[in-house]
Amino acid sequence: MARKIIRDFVIAGPTPAGQAKRPVEVVEMPSFENRFRIRDPVNILKAEEKKQIHETALGIMERTGIQVQSATARMSLARAGALVDDKSMTVKFPPGLVDSLMSEVPRTVVLAGRAPEFDLPVDHTHFYSTTDGCGVSVYDCKAGTRRESRLEDIRRTAIISDWLPYVSIYEPMVVAHDVPSKMHVVSGLSEAIKNTTKHIETESTTTPGEAQAQVRMASEVVGSLEELRKRHYISAMVCTVSPLILEGPATEAAMVWAENHVPVHITGMGMMGMTGPATIAGDLAMNHAETLALACAMQAHSPGCPALYGSVLSSMNPMTGAIDFGSPETIALACTSAEMGRYVNMPVSAGGLGPGAKVPGIQASIENTMISAMAAMVGSEIMNGVGLLDCSTVLAYEELVIDNDLFGLTVSSARKIEVNAETLAKEVIEKVGIGGTFLKELHTARHIREFYQPLIWSSEPFEDWVRAGRKDLLTVAKEKADQILASHKPEPLDRSISEKLDAIVKEHGK
């Protein structure tokens, strides 16, 4: 039976001294998938502008080409009709080849959870969030210092993410410095599988051997390799290397994902002025060429395998040359790359949080709210990056909880507004009449449950906040994270499957 997702909140109003605490009402939230439904997107780019960007990318692919460092991908593309120079590893795409191969990409995909209630249809009507990966340290808010990340941090953040109502997808969030580097990816996936029932995206895969081990692990969970091809329990991020390179081992891993129909978030990361042109249109065109190249390689290798247009583009700080994930240019790139993904009819996983802020708090919240709100408006379907700071390098448990509320606010603001007899409330308005109140109406009781309720943001009167200890947001967020870890027990993985995962991890480490 599907688990019901519930929210508890305290009924409004102060509790007089000496009286019992206010009652707590338990409210069932919308089903997991429906929580993330949003209204139709708006466009930033004009149709002619998208056409120009697309045709520029096709021209780059035809005349300049893409360096494809994977021999497997080059062979598959050559069989499909691409012009391949194995010496330089350059692949050029004759007219019509890209359109032919791209016609094989599925237009929608369902990212499955370990528990079916967490299945996520990526069908152009939702906006999902993921945690982020590759953090290398953890912020200690109390001490104001950082420490190296450990495997335990993956276990703990998986548990918290399993509970948080607006974290859609879990991605192992850090590099585990306490295990050998060869074991980082498979150990992280094993901990994630054991501690969350949501869909898992794996980010740090850089070799085909790591991909093969993860395919084996996921197939143990769903029952078989054949079932994994149909039920997409895991997905993978594969990054292109700007400018115009499909790096060897990572692309070989993408071929493994393609063979097993594991959805791949094709993630270009061209940085304006550094690894990409210093204009938004130019960075988009280059990224479009790289994304289409990897999508074509996957389809040439395994027709019909799922792929997502997953760009995380950025600009550089013109004063330092450092990456700037919080810039207006980065926000514009997130939005317009989502539009280019829709232009070629791919599921879209564009844009990322990863604020430049070094600590959780005001700057991180502003940066993350801006980019997620804009991306939701233009129809990005998956937003990467919940919970990490300093350009996605530092995990902060407080930020993970804060970002959950920010994302809840975003998707609630972007929901489709239903206009029908029930929502117009004509009869209720006439019944209440001039100067009345809607508080006692059953219509209000039904619909007030749909109002967004933040998890940690304070909304009580000032006097109540003072009496409760004047706690700031970071304190409340840390307490909530600790509370979740102490009380939430994710649905356990079958013991025999857990033992098989341990064996795969051990085998991979030899």
C-alpha cells in the first residue's frame, strides 16, 4: 500500500499560560507527483531566435564537428552515417543525421522511485527538484568551519531527503573521503538505495566500470536488467566538456547507460567567457551542439534510450574569472536552455542552484529563489542543486532544509490556477454576502488545506516568536534536520538485496 504523505501543523493562536498545548492537526498533502504540477510555461526566446540557435548548433556539428573521445560512441555514430576521423577523434554530422537520430529520443520518461508512490512522470507538466552531488566538505554552522565529507553524510542526507516533502529526487550529495576513491560512486549509490525510497540520480560516474556496477545494483532492486530497462529506478548525469568535447570515460559510461535504458541527464556546463562564448546566445548554441551530439551518440548506440536535456550553464566573474552560479546571466541561461530542450522535444533537466554563497542564509536563499522561480516559469522540468553551497562544493544540512521550503514556495506559486464552478465560488460568495466571513464555510475548510505551509519559516505573531526563544532560521533548520534524523525511518531495503549490493560494492573495490 502506498504510504500517505502527511504534514502536521499547529492550529493558529497563542496558548494561554497554564493551559494544554494547542492541538496538532495532521493533514494529508497532495500525492507526490501532483505536488509538483505547474502551469503552462512562458517563453523568453522568440520562435525565430530558437530556430537561429538550433541551426547555428547544427552548422557547428556539420562543419567544425565534436571531438568524441569514446571509441564506442565513434563506431556507433559512424555506422549511423557520421563522418569520423579516428586520429583526431572528430565527428562531423552531415545534414539530416541529427534530425534522424533525435527522432528516436523518447519525448517523455518516468523516473521511478523504489516505492511506486514516488514515481515522477517527466511529461512537460511538472517541476521537480534534486539534491546535488560532488560536495567535498560539510559546513558546521555552530563552529563556522568546514570538515571533509564522509559516507555517513550520504546516509544522513538520504534519510532527510526521503522525508522532506519538496525534495523530489535524491542524488548522493558528497564525495566520501573515508572510502577509497575507486569506491566513491558505488558506495554512495548503495547508501542512497538503502536510505531513501525516492528516485536516485547518480552524478559522479566517470568510467564504464562504475556505470556497469550501478546498473547491477539497480537491477537487483527492481528485479532484473530487463525490468530496469522498463522501470527507470536510477538516472545518471553525464557532463560534456566545453568547448565541443565528449570526454572518453564518461561517454563510455553513457554508452553503458544507453544499453540499459538508464535515463541520462546530458549536462553541458559551458561557462560564459571561459569555456563558452561571452554571450548568452553563443553559450546556448555551443551547449546545444554538445547536447545534441551526446544524444545522437546514445541513439546511434541504442535507439530509443531515454535522455534529458540537462544543462547547467553559467557565467564567469569578470573580476576574478571564477564561476558565478548566482549571476543574472546564469539565471537567463538556465531559463533559455530549458526552452532549447523543449524546442527539440526532449524532457528537460536544465538549470541548477549551487549558489555562490559560502554559508547558508540570505544570499543563498535569494540566489536559489531567483533561479528556481524563473526556471519554473519557463518550463524546466528538473532543477538540480538542493542543499549545497559555494558553487555546489559544500554541503550544509541547514541549507537542505531551507531549500526544501524555497522549492515548495516555487512550485506552489507556479501551480496551474483552476477556474471552474467550484473554484469560482459564486454560490459561497452570494451566501456570505456583503460584510460576512468565509471562515465558517465548508468551502473554506475544503480548500484551505491546499494552501502552502512552509516547514520552518516563522509566521507566528512576534510575541509568540519571542516566547519560543527568538530562534533564527538556521537554528530552526538545524533542529528540523536533527529531528528528522532522530525520528524518520525510511522503508527498509530487503535484507537479501542489501547483501547483494554490499557484494557488488566489495567486488568493484578489488
